[in-house]
Amino acid sequence: MNRSTVEVADLLHAQGDRFIDRSPWLSYQQLSVLRAIRCCRTAALGGHIDRCSQCGHQAISYNSCRNRHCPKCQAQARQRWLAAREKELLAVPYFHVVFTLPHELNALCQRNARVMYDLLFHASAATMLEVAAKPKRLGAQIGFISILHTWGQNLLLHPHIHCLVPAGGFSPEKKHWVHPKYAFFLPVDVLSCVFRDKFISGLKKAYRRGKLVLSGPLAELSDKKRFLAFANSLGKQKWVVYAKPAFGGPTQVIRYLGRYTHRVAISNHRLLAFDGENVAFRWKDYAHGNKQRTMAVSAQEFLRRFTQHILPRAFVRIRQFGYLTNTRRAASLALARELLNANSAPAVTCPSQSDAPAVWRCPRCNGEMRIGPNLSAWELTSLCGRLDSS
């Protein structure tokens, strides 16, 4: 794939220092991510000298930052993850359920990302497990993958969880596989109410335990009465839970998962233009028929929006629940395949990773380029002059 005309790294090279100087609120983690993206695939991270096996032509390949927020470093991580999930897919249709937080909680999410996003995971997962277990809904023990996204297409804060759920689950005694009763797996109105109540209950508990940072614009919520009034007001509105009908078996699931895993707030290919001060990018307007639109903002505003989607260090944004949790996943999947009369893993067309280094061709003779030893930034710099003159 060709390099995008404009990249997030270009904005950081041009406006990054200015943005950092004007943003004292940036955390150490956010600063580290911005610096990693700016240095990705440049001499600052070192690299290696590749040599053609036929004509001897040499070229520099710079190292990647491998940061999970970097738009250039997700393809290989996504393929490795999908290859691992390939063995866990069942030969049943899959559902897609999305849990979204109301925008009134955005300010709390900005100051309390770890607490709020953990709560979002737990409340949505507990909702799915509880509603599915009720005999009048499904009456089954289910498993699913949950993926956190914090952004909307316009880069504004929009925290939501994508859940990929195999159709059905184990009966309470695990003697047979229970198939779904609804076209959308579980009734979304019920999911919405239970999710709202569980999240608000968890939010109040976090407040009582002093886990929330309530300073600056949130200072008034440090008063107990005001906080409870705010939390109770959230219970008076309808929370958005969206579900799609079943969309196919394992092969379709692999393709579908690839759209949601290891994504960053915006890909480089959505960036259209940057004149040094303002940036234009493409976005999809879901509120108006998914129309493709163009938005132009200052580079400073773009970086502000991008930075608010940097997750806390070591925060896990892809999690598995129910019978897919780590402690029981292998045994549960074996039993599920037995109950579904599928004794072997389903055939899935998923690109696999090779243990051998990727082969790329010489731009002069199309011969195979051999990857050389890794070099530090200083070593690469000293070699650049000799390579340029050859």
C-alpha cells in the first residue's frame, strides 16, 4: 500500500512541539505516544541496511514504533491477533452488539479514563451475561469478545463497546446448545435498561470509594448531593444499545473483526490535506445516512482530539467474557464444538503470519532484498552519507 499523502506524524513534526507547550494537561503516557508516532519509521528509532542479493543495491529500512495508537503500526498486530482467534471461532452465526455511553459522561471519561472504561467493560459484559441467562430471554451461558472504541468519525469523544457474540450458548447444565430466540440475539430495550442501571450503580460505587478525580470543570460534582443528582439524571434517559442480526459464520467473522480490532482514532488514509496550520480529513456522518463528508480543523484542535483517545498505559482494550475467558476458553470451546456436532475447528480463510521475514524486492533489479542487522540511530546516521553517495 502506498504511503498516504498526509500522516498524523506530519502534523506532529510541524505542530507537535507547539501543541505540547500549550497543553500542560498532557499525561506522561500521552506525551510518550505522541513522541513515538512522530519518530515512527525515522532514523530516530534506528533501523537496518537491506542489501539486494543480486545487484548489491543497499537501502535503509527504519524501525517502527510499534505503539498501539500509531496509525502505521497496527496491520501486523491485527493479523497476529486474528490468526489466534481463528482457532476459537465456532461454526455458528455471530451477532454484533454495541453499548454506548451518554455524552454527559464525556468529561468524567476524560479525567478518569481507566475507571470509566473499566466500568464500561464490566457493566456491558455483566448486562449481556445476565440477560442471556434469563430463561425467558435465552436461558444460556454465553461468551463474547468486547472491543473498546472511544472515538466517533469526527474524532470527538464517543466511548462505546463492540461485542462480537456467537449465536446461542450453553444450557445451564451444559448438556446442549441453546439457539437464540430473537433476530437481534437479545432484546435491545432490555439490554439498554439493564446496562444503564449497572453502569450508574458502578459509578456511584466508584464515587463512594473515592476513585474519581473531580477537579477543574468537574469540581462541583465533588459535592455528594450534586453528584447523586447528576447520576440520577442519567437514569432518566434512554441509553443507546445497538444490535445487528446474525451476519454469517467464521469466515465472515474474521473479516468483520478485522474492521474493529487494533484500530486507532483515525487512519492516515482519512487525512486529505495539511497546509501547515489546518488539516482536512474525511468522515462518515452516521446521523445523516452515512454520508461521506470533509471536516477542516486547525492542527492544534486535531491533535487535541486525537490525544484524548490515547488510553492509559497497559489498559486492555480487547477483552473476552463468559465461556471465552482465559481460564475456561479451551475446555468450553471443545464442548461447544461437540454439542454443535463439529469435532474439528471450522475452516477459516485468515491470512496467517509467517515466521520468516517478509520478502521485498530491489527497486533496481527486482531481486530479493536481504535484511541486515539492526542498527542504532547513531550508526544509521553515520552510514546515510555513504549510501546517498553510492
